[in-house]
Amino acid sequence: MVNHEVLRKLPSIDTLLRTDLLTKLIGEHGKTVVIGAARAELDKIRRQILQTGAMSNQGLVLHVDDISQNIANQIRVRLRPTLQPIINATGVIIHTNLGRALLSRRAKIAMHEAASAYSNLEYDLEAGRRGSRYIHAESLLCQLTGAESAVVVNNNAAALVLCLSTLAKGHEVLISRSQLVEIGGGFRIPEIMHQSGAKLVEVGSTNRTYLHDYETHLNPSISTLILRVHHSNFKIIGFTHEPGIAELAALGKKHGIIVMDDLGSGTLLDTTPFGLAHEPTIQESIHAGVDIVTASGDKLLGGPQAGLIMGQKAIIAKLRKHPLIRAFRVDKITLAALQATLLAYLENKAITEVPVWQMIALDIETINLRARYWQKQCSQIGLHAEVVDAYSTVGGGSLPGQQLPTKALAIETNSPDTFTKNLRLNTPPVIACIENNCVMLDPRTVLAEQDDDLLRAVRKIEHPY
């Protein structure tokens, strides 16, 4: 049985709003926010009373000041953005779950300027009339890749859908069985092709596909496109074969068929000087004679999320006229960041400016020095940690199986799971890995200016007070 005297002891909303703490919060956040939190807190207490059948106030928070503090805590939680900056200590450079590529300082400045003032997004300053938003990246993409024309959409999946819908709806698209991939989030090439209205024609086998497999299935009256999907997020090894992109381009020209290359991760720089396997570049595909190339903007390019489409001028013109182009179009913030990123490549400054390439190019001695510094700081609080040999990865569906030698801090603890959870719940959150029952922190993906925050998070776990 519920003692109604307990319920009557609850303060009213008006009483709570008159407390110094909530009066201050009303001034900071507005009355609506505070009243909403106050009602939620009182409702919670009432439910506790009703559920337990409380005959007394034992174990219940009934004092006005205590309830006000709980309301203040609730307001802080409610107003805290769910999207938070974090410290990535995993060693995965392009971490899909952690936002993929970090943007350069130049790109961030460009985004801020585009967001802070009106711009000529779709206005031709010289002619004094409406212009096209796509010019802001087209010229740079053409200069960097050798393409005749280019257009940008909001991601590479959208680029693929737009191209297939425009160029192959109701017609056959030839693709090797080994390339019927899932590109992430459960989206698969056959399903994307179905949605676009194109008819999938599988050629070859899972591990071996030859040029004659394409030629055998070509029907010039209904086949309009050959699609090559680069294995950017997996590898097939052993008894394998696939024709090169130049061979496919030549086959397409022979039969008057469009050849499209979906590179996925899409890089403008050669990856081999950094000890990595060769990743096909966008310009290589263009120079090989491919008609249309698609790639992501926020993977190895190191820019914002975007789908880059480059190729023949006549084909790009068709894409720009398709109704989906508006649904897939990018905003001014994205275009500003992309343009700034591409300018770094044009000026041969990508390795020194673009964070993805800064991390890939980071030398082992610099990484070792930072790891040693972290170790020294940990030893001062009695935490046992060692600097060990480890491997970073590029990530983001790029260069599967490729690793970069690194030095990591291995922290010994009785409960690595609890330790990493506490790191995640820190402000800012720190994301680490567990290996050989140790918590692993890789300096390669931790920005230098984040060192103090990372070490503060570690100290807080060992010495919370």
C-alpha cells in the first residue's frame, strides 16, 4: 500500500523553479528545457514510490536541493550533443565508425568561411546570373586526374546509383562474379543495380575471370555498360585472374560499350612509397581509357564525405540532367572542404597537410618517442605499461590486409574490458584496442594536441579522485 503522505512531500514544479540552481539554469537554457527536466524527475520519483509501495521516504530523494541537483544533471545530459569528438587510439587511420578521414586545417577553414557568409555557390559572378555548384570541384578534379569533366554527389554509393540509373536503366551491365561485393552497411552491388533498373549479367567465376568472358556475354543491342568494382575492402588470393582495367577499356571501345570503374577508396597518390601495396589511382583509370570513374571523397583522398564522378564530358552532361542529381547533390560546406583538399593535392602538399597522408607517412621514430613519453607518464602513477611493436592499418575499406609498422603503448591491467570501457566513457572518449590481454594505444592516430587529454583519461581510471 502506498503512503500518500510520501507523494504529498514531493515539491511542486514552482517550488523547484524558485531554487537558486534552477533559476540560474532557466537563465542559461530557457524555462521550457528546465520545466521539462523537472517534470521528468518528479515523474521518476512518483514511479519509484508507486512501484515499491513505499511507506516512508527511506531511500528516496525528496529534498528540494537534491531534486534540483538531479534536474540539473538531467539537463546536462539532455543538452549534450550525441555527436562527440573522440580520441582514436586504435591505429586505424580511416576508421569508418569514428568518422573516416580527418579534414585538413585548410579544409576546416574553408568550411567555416562557407558556413559564416553568403557565397557564390550557384551564382556566376562574371555573368551576373545563376551558375552551377559543380564548378567548384570540377576544374580541380579534371586537372588532377586528366578527366574531361567531373561532378560530385553526396557519397560513392550515390555516384554508383546515379551512373547506373542514367546509363544502364533497362539494359545489361556486365560485371565479374568476384566483384559482386557488399560495400558496407549491408548494401550490395546486385541490390544497387536492381534499384537502378539495370540488368545484372555475371561473367566469369569467383576467383578467375577472363576478357573473353566479357566478350562472350556482350550483346551490343542490350548491353550498355561494363562495370569494374575494385576490391578495395577485401582480397582474393591464390588461383586468381582478372583482366586489367586497360583491357576492359579497350574491349568497351571495340564494341561501343561504356566502361565504368568504381574505385571505392579512390586515391590520387601512389601508396607504394609508404611500404603499402599499390592502390589503383583515379588518374590511372582515366589514362587507361575508362569512360567513367567513381570514388569516395572521405577515404584515401582525405576529404569530406562525397562521391566523385570523373570521365567523358558527354557522359557527365547526361548525369547532370538526371532527376537523381538533385537528391544526391552536395552542400556548400562539403564543396568548400573538397575544394580545399583538392588544392592541397594540386600544390603537392597533401602529404604535409592532409591528416590521412600525414598519418600514413609518419615515421616510426616519431611514433616511438610519443609512445615512450606516454609510458613515462603512466609509470609516474604506478601503471605498468610497455612500448611494443605493433601494426597500424589504413582502414575505411582501403588496402585490405596492408599494415604499417608502429609502436604502441601496451597497458597491463586486471580487466582490459573495464579499462577500455572507462576510456570510452571519458570526456573526450578514448577508443583503444585490446591485444594479448593488454590495452593498446597507438600514437599514429592520436593527434599530438590530444596527448594531454589521453593521459588525463588514463590517470583518471587509476586515480579517480
